[in-house]
Amino acid sequence: MSTENTFTGVPLVGDNLALDFINSKYVVDGKYHDCFSDDKSVANWLKSVGLLPDIKDQQIPTGLLTEAREFRDMARNIVNAAMNKTPVNLGLINRLLETGRPTRQLEWDEESQKFRTVVYQSAGSPSGLLWPIADALINLVTSDKFEFVRQCEAHDCILLFHDLSKSHRRRWCSMATCGNRMKVAAFRSRKKP
């Protein structure tokens, strides 16, 4: 099971960058919560998962919140479509993959006296910042291990995770939260007269 890092109280339990991104909208006590409230909150989430170096508020591209929310909804639709083996509109992800693609350049490294390949990720546009998540998503849904992507079995949880356990029998997003609640509920129902 994954280590549970948190960002604003939300466990990063997906064992995959794209699933953790989708899980940034979650349910607690029947109410939806969204980690993304403005452009800065999206940038902070990207920082928390190691995708964004320190960036000053004035450098955060305008429209990041809108694009992140649209992409997150679409990413959930893509995962659900892949789980149900049904087609879905891929326009947004393909546009994001094209416009946000990092550039590779050949450079001379003076210190080592060799050529090296350098990859530059565009932090100047929302698509550039979200591109690594889109890349993780396409790698996930085209992987032969996609069959182990699951939704938490707790009746009130919408979180997704990639079951990378040896036995592939993981049932909950987190044993510490949903797993414990479900086991306690099952125990209580067995003890009722």
C-alpha cells in the first residue's frame, strides 16, 4: 500500500500521479470537496507532488484553475471509460498533450565536455504545467497493469487507486480511513441482535 502523503487533508493514495490528480476532488460525509479553489491552489498541489519548482504567485499562469478542473473531470471520464471499456471524447487531453509538450534540446555541457539532452517543461501555460499528469494518464490507461485500477469499495468514497499490492486484493483507498470505517461497520452489523 502507498505511503499516505497529504495535501490540504487529502491523502495521495492513488499510487499514480494521474489518479492522485483525479482524487483532488473527493467526498467527505456526503459533501464534495475540491483541493482546487484558485490558480494558486492548483500550483501548490503541483508543487506538493514535485511537478513544479518554486514559483512565485505572479508567475502562475492565468487560467490554471479552469484548465485543471476541466482536465480533472475529463481524466476521471477517461479512467471510467477505460474501466468500462467504452469510448470517450479525447479532444481535451490530446490538445493538452500537444500544446503542453516539453521541448528537448541538445546542449553542450562545459563541465563534462559532452553533449547532453535537456528537457524544458513550459511553466508559462496551464497546459505546460498539466502535461506531466496527462502523460501519466495515457501511460496508465494504456498499461497492461490498468486492470488493477479500482475505485474504493466504501459506499461513500469516490477515490481511485492503482492496486500495486502483490495479491491485488486492495479494496479501499486507505486502510486508515475507509478500510477502518468499513470494517468497524461490518463488525457492528454482525454484533446486532
